[in-house]
Amino acid sequence: MGRAFKTVLGILLVTGIMPSPAEGQRRGPNTAAIDAYYRTIGRAFSVSLDELGILGEWQLPVEEITVVLFLARRAGVSPDVIASQRDTGAPWATIAQRYGVGAGVFRISFPPETSLGRLESTYQSFSDTPRASWNALLLDDRDLVALVNIRILSNELGVAAAEVLAAWGRTASLVLVHQQLTNR
């Protein structure tokens, strides 16, 4: 497929003109929810929907585009550089470490009484490791994606990170978490 065609296809997928192939295969967020999520992410990183469409050509899961933008900003490189490495199958932790972005950057402070749910083992690793060594921890992809999205959604929606985490505990999709938190 030519690069121009892939770019146009990515824009169509991101802007919701064309359904994503996965929509017909599993129940998940609809195109309106994805569009709203992308608008929030675009606002957070000062990225246009056109630029998000270009990132869409990498065929990454919707929620990973946020990680691409987060790491690119932290690393001072183009989002395409990060997306291309992820596209080759590199784990997020490996990509982050390659650019000197350690696990400590992803950690969010939650109130002590917060139920961490799926993040329990990750936060146990932080607890078991001296703060000076946090950057050497390797987070699994799912947790890293969740932590970046929880941080960005919390900041952009003006909602406590613990509330975003709790909503994520009720659904596997961070796009649906965004939808729930903006429609309340």
C-alpha cells in the first residue's frame, strides 16, 4: 500500500468516516466515542485531528496513540519515530528506556485508600523498589498504556486520577472510560 493511501485511510479511520475493521469483530467504542477521545488527546498534546490521522496509519490500538504522543514529547522525537518502533513489536517499556524515559515517569500518586485493581502488582513493584531505582523497572504494556491514559484523561477532564482508575476497573476500554467521564 502506498504511503499516501495509508495516510488517507488513517485519517478516515480516526475521523470516523469509515469504521475500523475491529468494530465489526468485537463490541467496543463507537466512532463518536473514538472521535471525542481523539479530540481530548489532540487538545492535551496540541495535535490536530489530521496529525492524529497520520498516526492512525500505523494501525496501533486507539489508546496507544496517547502513549506515542506522550513518549515522543518526553523523548523529544517525532511521534512517527515512536510509532514505527511500536509497529515492529517493541514493548513500550523498551521504547521508553531507549529514550531515557524510565518507569518513574509513569507512576501516578493515588490516595492511600485507592483500590488499584489491575495496577496492584505494578504499584507493588514500585513499593518494593527504592525510589532511586524506579526508572529501571519494566512496566508491562497494558499497565503503561493505562497509566499514560489515566494521567492524560485526569488532567484534560479535570477528574481525579483515582476516579479515572476506578472507571477503567469497570471497563477494559479507556475510550469508553473517556466517554463515561464526559457524559456524566
